[in-house]
Amino acid sequence: MFEKRLEELQILLPETPKPLAAYIPALQIGKFVYTSGQLPMKNGVLAAAGKVGKEVSTEEAQNAAHIAVINCLSAIKSVLGSLDKIEQIVKITVFVNSAEGYTDQPVVANGASELLLQIFGEAGKHARSAVGVSELPRNAAVEVELIASVK
Amino acid sequence: MFEKRLEELQILLPETPKPLAAYIPALQIGKFVYTSGQLPMKNGVLAAAGKVGKEVSTEEAQNAAHIAVINCLSAIKSVLGSLDKIEQIVKITVFVNSAEGYTDQPVVANGASELLLQIFGEAGKHARSAVGVSELPRNAAVEVELIASVK
Amino acid sequence: MFEKRLEELQILLPETPKPLAAYIPALQIGKFVYTSGQLPMKNGVLAAAGKVGKEVSTEEAQNAAHIAVINCLSAIKSVLGSLDKIEQIVKITVFVNSAEGYTDQPVVANGASELLLQIFGEAGKHARSAVGVSELPRNAAVEVELIASVK
């Protein structure tokens, strides 16, 4: 059902990133799947680098959050085999690389939240924290981590 | 029991914030409840805005953490119906909007932790992370998220 | 098995920090153990203080992450009695006190991740988020929190 919805939305999950030595893109433990913090990488390139509110606009950052959460889903699929096994999106945390005085982190995070709602419907309604941080890996504009539960 | 304790402490839980489109104030999944990151909103107004250690004193920030964790409890109550269903406060994360060189995040976080202990006693003893961030939504002085387990 | 591995690696877990009033070093709830955010304290002294990329080198910060994750394990041992009861390291979050423009948080976090792999092998492969924050308690270079599952 959710896989079909992805198709309808014409969203293509990227190749799952290769597991690195010591940590992995996602892990299932009992009823839960935890993803690692995902950057807005698309085709091996950062979709948005720099501070939101300065080098990166709110709209660009929303799009980056959208891409990062797709990478979360790709990481989950690499563990579960299919997104159809997801019962509920439980929690996301959206870290926004924020310029001084930038306080629209929730608007940026909507780029992730709204996509989850589009794909998963009721099962996509989640708890969320959005915070502004001073630096992110590779100077990414956002980083998103996600917890889901499994049917 | 915990609801009664709230009364004794004369703490009034605010009206639960309306669920927003894509994310919700709190979510129960199995034995756990996750809240969204809560700001120190009181009667629709931020109780403390600005950087702790500069525009906001440590004492004001402690009070803001106190208010934010009350909003966490309100979010949980909106899901469980009653705080008496809480088995244990599991974990809180306290994000402190910190001025340069401000390192008393744990003192600020005590404003949340001590209230949980007052209300829940042994069941209120929790794991905690307190970190300093550069920006928060609406320029709030603190943001608090909470995980609890359900009886 | 994991306790034996610690011995082979000649890693001595420090005395568990005394539980503080309102929050505790770690908490077990059902199948999970959550630690509080741990600083790189060694013999009561911070192993690395200051901003990574400025006062603290990447190598020093890696070592600090190594020490902080040892403190996470010590906190877990205080709850479980033995690390041999750990089933899986589930998730770590590494907060790096970052100088302006410092973006090697994942390299710093490897100081924690690689140790977990050394000690726990397959059971040490975890999900991870690494973010740069502007301030940390006591001006610590890193703060690490950990979630594990119990056999």
C-alpha cells in the first residue's frame, strides 16, 4: 500500500547507502526501526549546503528536508525490505543548520512531515522535534532522523 | 495518583494544543509515548524568548523548562486521557538556546527534571540529555521533548 | 562475553556516577536501556573542553567521544549489572561542540562508533546521528547518548 503510494507520488527511493564500518543506515529492534541521521544527499550530491536563513532559503531547506526524509525511508526499506511493513511513523527529529536569528525551523521541518503524511496517511502522523544547530556534517542544510514502528 | 499530585502542586495543565496538519503533540506506540518538542508557551505566549546567558537568565530559563515540560505532560494527557496511566518518565532532551560561552544547560534542565520528580516520585526519575543549540523555533529559550512508558 | 572483551581491550569502566537528585545516568524500561547524555569525564576531569575545530582537534574530539561512550557503558552497567546482558547497541547521538565552519562531526563520532564495534561486534552496529551544537555543559567537546536493547 505505501509502496504503491510512493509510485503514485512518483517518488523513487534512492539506492540504499552502503553500510559503513561501525554504524548502519537503519536498525530494527523488536517493534521499532531507528534510522541514522540522514543528510539531503541526492545522486551523491548534497541538495542544499550552508546556513538556512543565509545561504539557503526556507524553501530550499524544506526541499532538503523532503530529500533527507526520503533517505530515511530508503534506509528503512534496506532493513525491512518493503515500506508496507511500516505500522506507524513514530518520531522525527529535524536538525536545521541555522543562520544567526533564523527561527523558522518548524517550517523547514514541514518539508519532511508533509511528505510522510502524503505517503502514509494516518500512519504518517508523528511526533516531531525541530531545532536549530550551528553546524552539520558536510555543511548540510538539514539532517533528519526517524523512528518508525513495524507491523 | 499523579493527577491528584498535580492538584496538590496546584499545577494546571493547559488546553492541549490542537493537532497540526502533519505532526501531532504526542503519539503512543505500544508501551511508549513520545511527545513532540514543546516550547515554553503559556496562554499562547512564549514565557521566555532569546539566548540564555544573554537576554534570558538561568532562572528564567529554568522556569521556561518547567513550563515546557508541563506542555509535554499536557500533550501526553491528550493521548492517554490521564497522567495516571504513566508508568515511568523514560527520557527527556532539553535543548537550550545558548548565548556564546553559556554552559549551564544542566542547571536549566533541572527546571524540567525537578518538576517530574515532584509529580511522579520514583516514576519521575529519568534519563536526560541537555545540550546548547544556536537557534530554536520562535526564538524560544528552551525546547523539551519527553518519552514516557505506559502502564 | 562483552565483559571479557572489555578486559581484552584493557578498557576499565569507571566508577558509575552517583545518581543525581532528579535524573539518573541510565534507565531500563522493558527491552530498552536509555543513557543520559554523557560527557568525556575521566577521573573526574573533562578530557576535552572547548570547540572542536578551534581549541580541540578532531583527534582529541574522537578520543573524547571514545571516553564519553565508555561512560555510557558504565551507566548501563550500573543498571544491568553486566554488559553481557546487552543484546544490541541500538542508537547513539553524538553532539559535537563545533567551531564555526567545522563539519567533521561524523569523524568525531567514529571515536564512539568504532569502540562499540570493537567491544560488541555485530551487536555493536548501531544507528547514529552526529550533529554540531554551539555549546555543551561544562564546555565539553562532545556529549554522547546511547540506547541499547537487553537480552
